[in-house]
Amino acid sequence: MFGFQIACKTISDGISASKLAKEAGAQFLDINCGCPIHEATRRGMGSAMLRKPRALAKMVAGIAAESELPVTVKIRLGENDKKINVDTVVEFLERAGAAAVTVHGRTAEQRYKKAADWDRVGDVARSHSVPIIGNGDILTHYEAHARLAESGCTAVMAGRGALIKPWIFKEFKEGREWLLNTQERVGVYRLLVSYMKEHFGDDERGRRKAWYFFPWHFDFLTRYRPLPEALYGAQSREHPLILTRQDLTDPRVGETPEGLSWAERLLRCEHPEAHGAMADALWEAVSDADALAALERIGSERVVCWEEEVRAGGRDGDASRGGGLGVGSGGEKADREGIKRGRDRGGEELERG
């Protein structure tokens, strides 16, 4: 199921977006009223709309009345811990004609800090008749299935988890983990390149357009670590894996620094120059093997230096978190940068069945 997610604050903008989405083949329109980033809230969009539930509902009703597509809305629990108004907002949205409401289990003020409150998300799902889609801290298929079963939500949504491992939807659908090796992940990333070349063009102009998006994706892709359910399933029920500190290597899955290839170390490197170098190599490669060889060469020449800079806290690194090599940190910075460059991304829905 394919849909568009937008941010808007007027009925007319929403209707215009709905028409464009329909023309592009979308099957639903989602309005993001949960984004806490300043670039959105300062314009009165995103989570800023939670401050005025009646005004939000009026906008949604106006868009839904004119839209040929079902209109869904993504929200958070409220503005902050003292202003939790999720039930009020959901009630208004239900009356306004929202086809479904996605509830992210944090307040806007919390952004991506602390664990998402799935108990509260479940309470909302059980208290309202409109379909509720739960969202927050889903990185693995087993976390997704557990949240779906325990919360009573109609569906769950993966946001950052899908940016870290785009194959999470395949895992969910098949009900099994897909632990990709270096070569397999390179193939997935090159598939993204092929889509970008098809959309933007396989020339210098297309490359310039793609560069508004492609290097940024490595802010998330580099956080991938294999997390087999047999080793991490129980831990995930105690604390979200996306918020759990992960080092460069994981002895629990038999990894050692010496055992990683240069290409694999590069694919886990958080240094922004590494992201640009990987994007260049993947764009220019003529095959998966060619891309892998290029990444191996770049890694052997530069990754040690980049890792040292990140560990020292330089070039966007953070020495306090061991060089920033974990999957559970830095999301706020990445999202901030993504908005600044016009690259904010919404989640995708994982549907039951």
C-alpha cells in the first residue's frame, strides 16, 4: 500500500497535496502532526498543531471532505509531559473523518529521548474506534510483532528503524530475521541508487538532485548491526534495541574488529566524509562487485582515520558515546540535519497479515 506523508497547516494546501498524491498513484494521504523538529513547528506545522486540537480537526475535516484519498494523521502523546492530550486529539480526529491515526509514544518535547510509551499507545488503541497505528522504537521484526500483539493497535509503523534497515518490512511479512552480510547490503543500497537514477536522471544534474538525499541516508544505514532474535529478543522486551548502545563489533554474534572486512567497517562508520565517499562509490559502480571492491579500497585507505576522529568527538562524533558507533544514538542530529536539507522522512506502515 503506497501513500504520501505531508506536513501542512491549511485546508487548501492539504487538498492540493491530496490531488498530487492521487495523480502519483497514492492510495492514502497522511498528515504529519507529530514532527517535533523546529523547522516544522516554527511554521505552525508538525507537533505544533497538537496545541490546538479543534483547529487541527477542522483542517483534517476540510481536507478529508475534498480528498479522493483516505486521510490519516500522525500525532504524538502531546506537547510535553504536562500537556498529554492524545485522547482528546484522537477523539477530535475521529469526528473529523480521519481514516486512521498513528500515535508515536512520546511527547514532542521528548523528541527521540527515552523509550516510547507503548502502554499509553495501547490505552489509546483500546479507547477509540478509529484504527490506531502504533509508532516508536521499532527496529526488528520481532519488536514489531510484539508491539502489534501487545498494544491492540491495528498496525505498527517503523520510522527510524526502516531507515536503518529498509528490509524490516520483508522481515515482518515473512516473520523471520534477514541478517544481511556486507555484499547483500551493498546490493540493497545499490538498488536505492538505481531508483534515484531512474527518478532524478543518470547524469550530473540528476546526481546533484540525488545528493540532497543519498549521503544523508548513511546517517542511519551505518547504524545497522545484526540483532538475531535468539540473542536479543528478551533484551528488546526490557529496552528498545534502537536505544541500546552498540559498539563497532558485537562479540555476542561472534564479531571481532580484526574479523570485519574494510568494506564492513566503512559501512558502519559514522563520519560524514565516509558517508559521502560511500555515496560516490555506490553511484559510480557498475555492479555490486564493483561497488564492494571500491568500498573495500576506501575502507583500507581511510576508515581508521575516520574512526579515530569520531571516537575523539571530531567531525560530528561524540566521545562520550564511544565514538558514536551505536545504533541508538544520534537520531536527533540526523533528523535535524535531514529537515535542514529538506529531507525529512516519514515512516511506513506494517499492516497486520
